[in-house]
Amino acid sequence: MSDLITPANLSHLHLLINHFPTVGLIIAFLLLVVSIVSNSDAVNDNTMKPTALGVLFGIAVMTLPVFTTGLAAEGAIEKLPGISQPAMTAHEDSALLAFIVLELAGLAAWLGLWRWRRTRRVPPSLTFITFVLAALSLGFMTVAANIGGAIRHPEILGDPKAEVARSMFSVSSAGVAFFVNGPGHQWVWPALESAHFVGMTLWFGVLLLANLRLMGWFTAIPYPALHRLLPWALLGFGVNEISGMMFYLATPKGYTTNVMFYWKLMFLLLAAADLLYLTVWPAAWKTETGTVTHVRERAIGAVALVSFVAVMYCGRMLPFLGNSF
Amino acid sequence: MTVLHDSAFSTWLREAETVWAFPTVLTIHTFGMMLLVGCAWLVDLRLLGVARTIPIGPLRPLFRIMWFAFWINLATGILLFIADPERKATSLLFGFKLLLIIINLPLLIRLERAMYGESPEPKEVAGRTRQLAAASAMLWAGTIFAGRLLGYM
């Protein structure tokens, strides 16, 4: 795989998968709107709403590799003629804001799904919060995408400089980098690393027990009881996404040029898919005391546990394999 | 310590140009950490009132996993010490990490005894057991922080 990690390939990858948080987000948002409007049953939610929430969660997760390949693409094209550097910086900063709001929307969507699994109903407050956050992130994503297009096609914007200056819908990724790596901030990186290990451990513990149950161990525990632990896995995910993104923004080139980072992202997507599976999978929910599970759940559990250990392995090996740091 | 530091094995662990030396030992140590503390936090969370519908009895195998992971980490921890004995032996942070573990191990044993000592399964988790769980969970968090910060001393 290491010979695939060339700047040109990574730019191409960024241009391919950026459709998840743009086109994909529009589809997820429309699904959510239709599910809200069409829902006539006040007691049970139709299946459309959890579907919309699941798609939204998936897009929020998929946006991680989209954001991280973005800085790889920047490294690939920044020296080419005709590239607008201010547009590139503005694209990165507006994409960061859109990314943050989309992750919050993904979190709200996940909470809604988790509640739906237990009660067959998404609380209206969570539906509302998810709707607002998804709408906001769609708006910010449109700004980011628009400026992104102008990197190669400045003619899109009437006056690129003015347009970029006007995009107040952004947060400063340079500011994050300064906080993590700036002079006098030597304590920040080690503290974030410690938090990253705590988050990993929390997520792993929940994932281990829940998957082992579905693989046929701990049969005296009904799965719905373990379902209550899942928010703690999501807390670990959240802590690690925040700390991980801060590492990434502080030293992007240490990651974008390292093959282990891309392996880590791939396994991370599998681990996140497992979290969605543990949250909504019908066969899992029906696993009561003493119920023996199907070979399908055993296979999924095995893949998930191996993937999570692989995420840890790739992350731990970042400084030793590849060329980071 | 200097003799240990200059021994062939210590030098190999520390300086060998292969991922099978220091990086692999460190990664196995990290794996043991997430296995041991991950399971410990599950038990602690349950005792502290999270997911109360999980029956406590069937959780007992988690303690076997914890001890398995503990021995892995004792072994890899000794190897990591051998790789860098002079700085570790004089490091306050390293001493602090050891202290946290030495306090926590008896808590782990007492926790298992409190949960499974009396039959049948108690309906309520005793307040004292909850305090043990809270203390143990925080000590594990402190151990992770101290261990991770050791990499930056």
C-alpha cells in the first residue's frame, strides 16, 4: 500500500470521497426531513427516521478521511502554478468548522438511534437537535465546498480575495496547531496523548464485552443490558476524535505521508461501523439470556475486535513504521 | 543500573533497528493496558450504577482477563524497564506509576471478593464496594496518565 501513498493519489482520493459530506449529506438531510414530515404515528417511529440517522452517522464518520486527505492534497498541489493559497487556507478553515458541526450532528444522530433501539422512538428533542445541526453543517459544508472548488477554478468566485475574506464561517486550524504545538505549550501534546489512551481503553472495553456476548460468550447476560454501556464507547470515540484531530492539525505532514495512518483510518472506519452495528442490529437486540448467536455475529465480532486492535497497532507504530516524526 | 543499561540485551531492546525490539514490546504493553483497564472500567462502571440490568455474577470472567493482561504487562513492563533502566530508576513519575499500581492491585482483589465472596448474588451493591470501584477506576486512569507521560520525560 505504501506505493499508493503519493501526493497525486491522495489528491484524487480527496476529490473522490469529498462527495460523502457534500452530496451524501444532502441525501441524509432530505431523508431526515421526509422522515419527520411523514411520521404520523406518535408512538412508534417509522423505519425511515432511524435509517436517516444511521446514514447521517455514517457520513459523519466518513468525513474523517475526507478531512485528513484534504491536507495531503494541499501538500500535493500547493507549489503548482495557478493555485490560490488564500483559497486553500480558507477552504481548510471553513471545512474544519463544517466538520466539527457535522460530527456533532453525527453524535446527536447516534444518540437518537440508541434511544430508538430501546424504545422504538427517537425523542423529539433529539430529532430536532439533529435536524438543526445537520442543517447548519450542510450550510457550512456548502461554503467549504464552494471555496474548495475555487482552489483550482478561481473564476468560480467573482473576486476570490473578497470572497475568502467574507467567509466568516470558519475556525482557525492554525490556531489549533498553535495551541497544541506553540511555544510554552509543551504540556498540551502529552496531556492529549494521555486522554487519547483513556478514550481508547474506554471504547475497547465496551466493544470487547458487547462483541464477546454476540459471539457466544457471557451467555448469562442479555444483550439489551449491555446496550446501556454503548454511550461510554461513544464517549471514548469522541475524546479520541478530538485529541486525534488536534494531533493531526498540529503536525499534518507527520500523518499524511505515513502509510500507517491510512491503515489506521481504514480500520477505524470498521470499528465505527461495529459501533453502529452494536447500536441497531436487530439480531443483537434480540439476544436474550442464554440465546446462542449465529455464525454471522461471530464473524462480525471477530472482524471488529481485530480491527480495533489494528487501529491501536497502527497508531502506536506511527513513530516507528513509515516515516512519521 | 549502569551495568544493566550497558548489557547486550538492554542495548538491543533500546537500539536495534527493527520494529521487533522496543516498538513491539511497547505495543504489546499498550494492548495489555487496554485489555486490563478496559475490563476493569466495565466492572467499575457497573458497580457505580451504570447499566444496572447487567447481572453481576456472569461478569466474573472479566477478572480472569484482567489478570491475564496484568501478567502480560508486568512482563513487557520489565522489558521496557531493562531497555531504559537508568532514567526509569531515578524517575519520580515512574515511581508514582508503580505506586498507583501497587495500591490498586489489592483493591482489585478486594473488589472481586466483595462481588463474588458471598452467595447468592446480592441485590444491592454495597456502598463500600462502590467506593472501592470508584477508587480503583481513578487509580487506573492515573496509571494510564503517568505511563503515557513517561514517554515525554
